[in-house]
Amino acid sequence: MKEKIKCLGMLTILTISLSLQGFSQSHPVKEYWLTIREEKVNKSGKWVKAITVNDSIPAPTLYFTEGDSAVIHIHNAMDQASSIHWHGILIPNYYDGVPYLSTPPIGPGKTFTVRFVIRQNGTYWYHSHSMMQEQRGLYGAFVIYPRKETRKYDAEKTIVLSDWTNENPHHIMNNLKRGMEWYAIQKGQAQSLNRVIAHHGLAERIQMAWQRMPPMDVSDVYYDAFLANGQKSIHFPDVYPGERIRLRIIDGSSSTFFHLQYSGGNMQIIAADGQDVKPVEVTRMLIGIAETYDVIITIPDSGMYELRATAQDGSGYTSLYFGKGTLHPAPTLPKPDIFHMEGLMMEGMAGMKMKMDHMNMYVSQKTMDREMPYIQKAYLDREDLQIGGSLSMQMPGMDMHDMNMHDMNMHDMDMHDSDMHNMNMHNMNMHDMNMHDMDMDAAGMTHSRETDSLSMPAHEHADTMPPASMMHHMHMDHMQMSDSNQQNIVASASHSPTSSDSIIFNYDLLQALHSTAFDTLQHPVRHLTFNLTGSMWRYIWSINGKTLSEDDSIQVKQGEILRITLNNQTMMYHPMHLHGHFFRVVNANGTLSPLKHTVIVPPMRSITIEFAANEPGDWFFHCHILYHMMAGMARTFQYTDYLQPDTMQYFPIKHLLHDDNHWFFWGDALLASNFGEGYLSYSNRKNWIQVNGDYGWNHQLYEWQGTYERFVTRYLRPYVGIVSSNKEEYLNYFKDHNKPEPIQDTRGIVGVRYLLPLFLNADLRIDTRAHARFTLSGETWLFPRLWLNYSVNTDKEWDVHLEGMLNQYVSVTAGYNSDYLWGGGLLVRF
């Protein structure tokens, strides 16, 4: 059997070799040499170690023409292994660039050569798939021209957007794992109690804390700069009035979505993820991590005009300036309202009371009526709330299976009493409602925040918009179920309260030039549901509640069609990317739904994608937020009839699966006037080793303990350990039993820890002397840099103290401890 597998593996390599042999004779060869090295760079006022390609950040733009034979030599001049993934490129699996899954890692001092025929055109990019190297600078553009250009424009610019941190990305991941709020403080977005109350968000915050949901972040990381082609801003004076400039825009960031606005007028989208689409004009758009959009802008008659890319969390932006003369700046977006995330995600469903079992969250109409007025109206106009388009308005878990959509009147349904968690659009009877071919007259409706009503498609008048309270009166039979009216589809457009002509982008605006529908009569259709799940508490991200290392492989049969419903059950946006394929993003355009390689799934929304399994290999599917991917939000699609080349036997997949199961170490030390305290933590996805102890200066009292705990559920972890102390409650055992009293007592302990609602940590233990102790502890974030920490146990010990954070490493503390009395000092984190 081994020999058979070996022979088949050799056959795979031979097939790749034969497919490439002679390609230089029938296809023009375009060759590049890339050298990866570590260098010190200064992008934001500080020299830090980064990764360059040919001494550049971003890496050089690679240009090809459709039909070229690409030959790319990659030399690794670093002292660590590296890799390059060709994002969005249709390529033999062996060259895809995911170490240990499809491609060998490029070892230090080694050179790896990629050879393949270019069989597509468009705007793409490339980046490292090794650890955190992408965040450190290893990314660049990949442009493929068509054999014959059909678009009309005067010039083009390729723009790579990115985020930049002076901090080591491994240290960032460590901070995220330990749950520090330092990045929110740096961004000025601390969700402390005083700010929550000031923004009328206390009720929501308590509700979220009851569900053990930490304060929500639009993004996890603070960045020192946002860059365009490696610079904070770029000026293009070499453009002239009336010119149409094609911008190939790539979001090559590690964890930043960007809002794009151009002060010179609307932007015309002509391609998405390298695929041509029906041209459509937009005023504002959100570009997700790893997405690419080709847009055409027109240069006005005079002046200099700004195209601004603003980070989704409002923490900064990068700018492109076109022309000369008086500057016409792009509008400044209001910062996101981070205090009403629940209301933001639910606002499109106003009028419905629903229960979402995946979060145990229940939101009544009364609650929504009370909380909605406090949501900043300007923020609710942001395009990120509508990026998924009308089809993504369905909430995760909705199941409309077997419903007669023609006859169903939403008014007749008791939506206030209905349990919505079993409603799921993708399970509809396709004989009654074909999701591919559906013509949705109502599909273009989005929520108009200024009038608190549902805004109709662009051709409707504003005064015909029904109020949100009437949403449940709308008949589902407004949806046309046939192809006959396909040409009448109106794409969704949202209107800004500040400009009646403002068009906010969402996916329903994307329409393919030709039918992308699959022949489902000839090919079997397989339905999959991926619930995007995670926990900010320990920073673990997953699919269907499991990380990559827990459930890595999805077996695929060549020729089948996979229809995947992506249910985002988290409060963060996830850009999901499939290697080696394009998929249909099923939207209001039915058979003309666009092809993409990356799709943004907004919080608490669902999006359906489809792809044909016609590219044999082992392919990665993952969230393209680097830190989410590294924390486990990924899967692999493995074709059942694909055998890897023999080379890969030396690079087993277990190394890739280990990425989300790394061990993380951190700790802190307190030196106060009344006592000293230390804490050490060493943990991975399922295991946690903790050592902590304290010592009082006045009475020379001390206690320390070491424990090993194992997560058996998300919040429950039993543990074993050892404790040693000379405190009275330990020595009383010997007094009570008339035994000689030792200087100290050391005991074994066994117990269980559990995270209660409101983030209260419960700890119940019993020791080898049959003494039980129950401890309850927690913290309250009072002001942006000030916390109240407290704990109490059944041994009548208690502690309460204030902690003021000076920076991410040092805090000042002051408080009272029942053993050590009043005191204050410094806390150092490491």
C-alpha cells in the first residue's frame, strides 16, 4: 500500500511537471526573482525589525498578462522558514503556499521556484502564510492584464492598503490572549463604566456581561499607522482634469477594514476580487481584509482631491491625493458607536422580537425602542452595517424550511412570540423559492437611520418608505420567484442623510457580467453550514465551535457543488477566504451573483456562497484577520482523490494544526507597601498552568499555589494542584486536631473553576485535609485607565483594590487586603 501511495504521489509530481513542460514554447515566460529578508525599517517614527521583499515594503508588484508562463524564484535570506501564498490566483495546489498543507516551507537560505500558467486576469496579491510574517511586511500586489482590455480609462494606479505596528505581532497575540484592554485605551475607545453610562449603554453592557461577552471592539489591535503602498500618504500630481483613473485597490492589512471615500465624486466599481462586474457607482464603500476592488475615479476640473481609506474602528486613515492646487479633502467619518453594538446588529430587524439560542440573547421590542434612540444616527449610516446586502439581513439560525413564501404575510405571523432560532434561508424548499434565480423587488431595502424607516431602492421616493414599526406588515410575496424579471433587479443602495445622491456599497450592488449559476441537475449539491464562533475572553476563534486543530478537514469529491451558509455568531466582522477557487456570493442578482475569493460576513448576519469542486488539492479556508486565523478560525478542503506529492511527507500537516494550539506565557508582579504578589500563567487552547503567591511584610505571612486546569467546556475547568501557607486558616487544622503546629503547611488540592455571568470567577476547591474553600472574584472597569478588583472567599479573606494603568507594562495600585491591611504600590506585567 505504501508503494502504491508513493507511486501515485510521484504521478502527481509528474503530472505537474508535464503540464509545465513546453509551456515556455506555447506561452510567453515572465520571470521574477524575490528575496525575503529581515531589515530594520521606520514606518511610524521608530526603527523596528520587519520583513522586506527585494528590500521593499510592500513587496514589488508583479505584472503578468493572461496566458503568460509565470516563473517566480523565491529566496529566503532570513534565519526562519517562510512562504508565499498567491492570493486569488488559480494555481496548482503544490504551489499555493500554505506550509505543511500544500507547499513545503522555504527554509533559511533556500530557494523555491513557482511555475504555472496564468489562466485569469485581474487584481490580486501575495503574502506570507507563515506565522505573523504578513503583519511584519511580507505582502505585495499581483496584477494580470487581459489579452484584450475592454475597459476604457486613461491611466491606472495599484494601491496596497495595510496596517502597521511597531510592536512585535507575537507580543500582540500574547496580549490578546491575556485579555488586556490596552489597545482599546490607545484607540480612545475604552468601554469603561463612566463612558458606558455617558453613552446610555449601561443596560446593554449589563446584558452583554450577563452573557459573558466582553466589551465589543470593532477591531482588536491598535496600529501606529495605516499605509498606502508603504506610506502614510501618496500624492499623484501626474493626473489631469477629466482623466479616468483605474485604481487597483488591495486591502493587504492584517486586521483592518477600510472605508473608502473620494472627494472628487463617486467611484465606479468595475471589478471585485479580480473578476469583472457590471460597472456601478458608489459614494462610500467598505473594503475587507484580503479583498480587492478595481474602481475608476474621474479627476475634476481643478484642485487636488483626496481618496481617503479610513480604518473601520476610526483610529486613523491613509490618503491618496490626485491633482494639484487647492485641496478638497474627503469627508471625515464619525467614529463608530461602540456602546450599542447589540442595537447596531439588530436595527435591521426592528419590529421583531427574537430569541437567538446560540447566544442565549433575548431582545424585546421594548428594549429596542428604549435603546435605539441613543444610537448615533451618523454612525448608523456607515456602509459596514450593510456590506452583506439584503440577503445577509437574515439572522444566523433562521430556518424557513417548508414555508410557503408566496402566501406568507409577516403580519399574520406572531413574530413577537415566534422562536426564530430554527429559521434558516438556505434550507428553503427550492421548488418554492429558487435562491439563485430569485428576482427580489424588495431586496434593495436597507435601513435609513435619519428617518428611522426602511429605505426603498434608488428608484423609489423617500416619502414612500414605510416606518420600521411596519416591517412586520410587509408581505414576503413581494419576492418574485422566476427568471422572467431578471433584468429588472434593482441593486441595493443606501442614502446618506447628508446627500440624497450618496450611494453606500453593499454586495447586492455587485452583478456578474455573465451567469455564474451552476447546473445543479448535472452535479450534486452539498449543503454545509459554518457557524463562525469565538470567545474574546480567551481569544479563541472557531468554526462550528471548533478550532482548526480540533476539526481540520472537510472531504470534497471532485465535481460536486458546495453550498455553504456562513452564519456569523460573533460581534466582529470576518473576511472568509477560500484558496484555489472562486465562489458565488449569492445575492439579490440571482444567476448573476458575483464571483469572489473573499467575503465579509458581518456580525450576526448570514451569507451563502457556492463553489464547484474542480481544482483538486488540499485547500485552506480561513478568516483573513491574521489573529483570528492564528487563533483557530480555519478549515481545510481536501479532495478525496488528490494525493500529495512525495515531498510533502517531510512536512506533515500537524505543524499547521499546531498554530492555534501554541502555548502562551505571561505574568505580573506587585510590589506594594503592605505585601508583594506574583502571578505566572502558561496556557494553550485546552490547558492552563498557573502559579501565584503573596507575602506580607508586617507579619511574614505568605501563601502560594500552583495548579493545572483543563477546559472541559468553554467556561468550566477542573484542576489539581498544590498549596503552601503559614496563615492561620492553614495551621488551625493542627490546633484543632491536637497535633504539633508546623511552621507552614503544604497540601494537595482539587477543584473546579467556572466563569459565571457578569465575568465573576468562581473557584471551589477541597484540599487533602478535607478543607473546602469557595472563592468569588472579579473586576469592574471604572474609568478608561482605572479598574476596581475584588475577591472574597469562605476563609473570610477578602481583597479590594484599585488599579490604574500607566501603560501596557505598569500600573499603580492601592487598596485593602484582609491579611495585609491598607497599602499601595506598583504592578509590573511581563
